[in-house]
Amino acid sequence: MSKNTLEFYQENASRYATNKSHPNSMLFPFLKQCKAGGRILELGTGAGVDAQAILEAGFELDATDGSSELAALATHRLGQEVKVMMFGDLAAIEIYDGVYACASLTHALREDLPSIFEKIYCALIPGGSVWASFKVGTHDGTDRFGRYYNYISKDELDTCWRQAGPWSSIAYESWEGSGFDKVPTSWVAITATK
């Protein structure tokens, strides 16, 4: 994550946290693919809205965020510690039934994506699944808040995920939406099973 992106979330944590009040609707189909009551890793929990839904669905959760300010807000919401961690610091080996990354890995530097995807593959137990969403584009750049995005195409994303490990299945979904900046955005999400 770029310095400017992290600074944005540090300085605007409260404002960002109040922007989202309902969990991502795509979370629930993903959770159905995970072992009931299993252990989920969330990369980029933000204010913890989706994390709360994961816990309420009966899963164990390790929630993380790169911003200490957002992690503190999410810790308060969840009543359990949210670890401050950058994506590249993931070092777990076969302990998660699921890895969930809603609009967070889209901030990872493009050149770091292959190693991050490999770390996610390693973190999953056999049969475990990952769900991650990205803003679509052809080259990286920043939004009006100075936040970095890798703006990756579905084809490039597919190539990177397939190189990360021998997944048993990979599927994609695309939609039109927006984000905190309210700008119309094309999104793509991957669901991959180890």
C-alpha cells in the first residue's frame, strides 16, 4: 500500500467508517463456500462492518487492516482485536478456511500482487476459498483522494492468480458500482478454491 493511501485512511478513519453501514451482499455466498464455523482471515477490514457479519454467522475471524486508526475503530465494533498488518506481512501456512478481501487488495502495489496471492494460497487449508474484489482498469493510478489503485484487468488478474498456486477452481463476477469516492466504477471479484 502506498504511503499516501495509508495516510488517507489514518487521517479519515472516522469519516470512512461512517460511509458503510451494511455488509457487502457478496460476502454471504462466499461464506456458504467456507466450512461452517471455520476460521476466516479478513484482509482490510476497514470499520469492521463485514467482519461483524462474519462473526454473527458463527465463524472464527482474524480481522486485519493496514491502518491502525481503522483497526482501532473495528476493534471497538467487534469486541476483539483487529491486527494492524500489511498484505505482504501475511505468513500463515494452511490455517484458514477462507480469506476475504473486499476492495482492499485493489490498493496493493501492482508489482506486489503475485507474492500476495501466493501468500493467500499458502494461508488456506486444502479446500479453503478466497474472495477478493478489485477496481478494473488497464494501468495503476490514484483517485481524487490520492489513494493508489492497481486498476487491474480481469485477464491480468486471472494470470496472477493462476501463477500463485494450483487452485482447484477459479471463478469471476463483474458488476458496475462505486466506492467511497462515489465515482462509477467497474469491479471484478475472484473466488478461488485451493
